[in-house]
Amino acid sequence: MDAGETSLARRIAGCRLCAEEFSATATAHEPRPVLRAEASARILIAGQAPGMRVHNTGLPFNDPSGDRLRDWMGIDRETFYDASRIAIVPMAFCFPGYDARGADLPPPRRCARTWRAEVLAGLPRIELTLVIGQYAQGWHLPGPRRGVTQTVADWRAGLPGVLPLPHPSWRNTGWLKRNPWFEAEVVPWLRASVARLAA
């Protein structure tokens, strides 16, 4: 990691932009930015925001969603967490908290507005970007917003090197059953691409 990367990582780690908002959530937590990125990475995972388990451990996708995502990609934890090969840069770096009903709050938009362009500019070798869920797809994919199902179904017609994915949450097990084409068509292509780029 060069001095520029180190300086940016230090600034992000100290970010307190959303501290007041987070303290007002049902979880009343402090900011804890979680991301992994090095300039040599060739794969970018653009997710939504860390969950509570990731907030507690400081390791992105350190939960059942991560297990499913690694399975889709066909890689082990060691490869997945090798930041020199795979960058993990969510739309918001901190856990946004729960609302009064216990549901995840959406990623704060100011995080991407503040940091995303600078972080992505420091990743010049990215050849494959996995855009996971509606927030990441809204940012990375041009044109009017469509539902996640339609966006993922049109994966071949999208931008070169950008693959939209549903969120790998276990809550989406029903979606996977209703859309068997995803695991039959998209997952094999994803595994082959990851095997080539992460080698």
C-alpha cells in the first residue's frame, strides 16, 4: 500500500460524518468504517453497507451473506479477503443501524458522495465489478432504475465488466428458487471470471 492509499484509508477510518445520525438509531452505535481495497485489485465488490455482525468484527461479509457470496464466486475466505486481488467497497462504509422495527436502515447517501470517487480512482486495475443490491446498482449502472430482478436478468446486456447481483442474504433464498436461471447461468460465468482474475 503506498502513501496515498494509507492516507486515504486513515481519513476514512476517522470519518465521523454520520455519528449524530447513528447515535439516534435504535442501536445508538458509533461509526466504524469497514472496507478493503488495494490498488492492485482486479475485482471490486460494491455492496450496500455493513450489517451489525460486520460492524462488530470489522470484517466485510463476515456473515452468512458472505458465505453465499463466496460460494457464488467459487473462492475460499483467504482469497476473498486478499485485498491485493479483491477490493470490497460498499456504498456506505458503516453499519447504518436498525429502525424501530429492527430492520436495517438504508446506506447514508453522503458516504458515497464524500468518498466513492476518490476510492474508486485509487483502483485502476479493476476489470470486474460486482454490484450487489439496489443501492450499488443505482450508483454504478446508467439509465432509469428497474427492479433488482430485471437488472440482474439483463446481466449480459449491461456494461462490460459490471455484473449486477441480488443481495446474497439468506432472506433471498425464495428469490433464488423463483429465478433458477441465476444459479444456472450467472453463477458459472461469475466463477470462471473470478478464477481468471483472482489467480
